[in-house]
Amino acid sequence: MERKRYVSCPCGELLEGTDDDSLVAAVQEHLKVVHPHLSYDREQILLFAY
């Protein structure tokens, strides 16, 4: 069983993924919709993950 990965956005949203790829996709979609002025690449997003 894979362990879920998470990123806590400063806006209070908890983003999750079942693996690195799905987590990065979830964070990028959240940024596009809620914070369009922000942009992070895969490596930056994974640094925030736990």
C-alpha cells in the first residue's frame, strides 16, 4: 500500500496525492485556480510535501 503525500497551502487547503505525480498535479491545479499569480515546478512542490 502506498502512503499518501500532502502539501499544506498557506491558504489553508490541504492537497493530497497517492504518489508524487498526482500530488504535483493537484498542487498545480490548485495554484492555477486559486493562486494564478504563483507558479512552482515539480521539484519545488515536492520540497513542500510530507
